[in-house]
Amino acid sequence: MPVSVSELLGTARRRLRAVSDSARLDSELLLGHVLQQSRTWLHTWPEKTVEATQQQTFETLLQRRLAGEPIAHILGEQDFWSLRLTVSPATLIPRPDTERLVELALERIPVDAAWWIADLGTGSGAIALALAAERPDCQVIATEQSTEALEVARANAARHQLNNVQFAQSDWLSAIASSQRFEMIVSNPPYICQANPHLSRGDVRFEPRSALTAGTDGLEAIRQIIHQASTRLIPGGWLILEHGYDQGQAVQRLLREAGYDEVTDFIDYGGNPRVAVGHRTTG
């Protein structure tokens, strides 16, 4: 039975409202993926009919979303900064608030700088690749424990032809030569406490727990990174960390106790404390 684009989208939108706060966007992304068309095309040609086989494919994807699976995993892609990145269940899904970390990093890196930068726990490579794309004279070392995540990150670097990024399997900086120093270290580490009830809700159910949780208070990974970075930043170097909305004061305290100065916390696009910045004036 012929069904138009607008009819399919309307039905899907109504069904998705029970599980998604972005039902309209979700339905458009899924149908656009099936038809290999943009969202603009869907709105320009709402009367176009959709073939039966395409309707079946759309229904299959819709059922996955209705079961709670993240759109990024269904499509296998997520936009971050200026890049479209491949994602998988082995990686954290890059989120818009993490772009705030990229903004703050770029504000501190001169346009023509040839800095060494480390991105710890790179996942899909989102932060590392965004910085490498914006600052092509810099060299970025991206570390990650997960072999599967590293494969995704390397594929994303190749996809965007970014050759100023190196990848290493490492627990933060532990596998990087002790002689290597950095002008900047950035990270979006796990920062959710293990008992947080939100881990059983929404998209995070489908993401790797190791990329989300960090001890009983959510600060275990941040403590490790602050400790390791203390001896790996050059004098004048920067440490930039994403953290939970309620962890800003605790992370600032940890940075000050470790000897960082100019410690500042910045809000994300939703108005929540999200990114802590520390300056290392001594080596």
C-alpha cells in the first residue's frame, strides 16, 4: 500500500513520543537514513511515496528505537563539532555538551601553535579529531583502554584524513613514554558514580559502562588523570576536564590541591557546571 513520507513521519512521531524527547527528529533521521535523503528533502517532498521494502526497513529501525536503542547506534554515526563520526556500542556517544570542552581548549591554543596535546579516554576520537582538525600544526596523542573503541577512533581519523593524531592503547597516560610532555591535556572521562540510578535509563543503558562510571563518587578517573597530568604538562600547560553537573566544586578542589592555578569551572549549553580548567605554572 503506498504511503507518503509525511504519513510515515507522522505515525512514527506519535509512536516515539512514549520513549523519546526528540520524537520528530528521531523519526526524520531514521527515515532519511532509509531513503538516503536529507531532512530538508523530507520536508520538501512530503508527498513522495515510500516503497514497501523501504517501509519495512524503516519499521525495523523504528522498533529498535522504541526499545530504547540510541539513534547514534542505529545509524552508526553521530555529528560532533564539524565532523560526522562513526560510533558503535564500544564507544560513548559524543554529546553536544562536550563541544564546550573543545571550545575552551581552542580558546587557549594559538591558531598557528605546534603544541603536543593529549586526549585521554578518546572513545570515538571526538575531542582529539576536533582539535586536530582545527589546529593542524598540533600533534594529538589519543589514548584509550578499549581495543574496540580504538578501532573506531582510528577509522574516524582515516575518514577525515587527519594525520596529526596518534592513537595508543593506554590507561590514561601510563603507556606513553615518561619523557613525552604536553602543552595541553584534555579528557571527557567516566564521572558517574556506580550506584547512579540513571545508568538503567535512556541511552546510557546501551553505552559501555567503563566509559561512564568511576568509583563510588564518580571522581576516581578524574583523580587519576589530575595526578598523572601533574608531571606530564610543561610549565604553562593546561588541563581541561569534563565532569558531572554536580562535581564542579569537587574537581576544582582536586585541581588546586594538585598545584594547579587559574582553576576555573565553566557551564555547558544547558547552564550546568561541566568543564574544569587548570593551569600548570611549574613543571
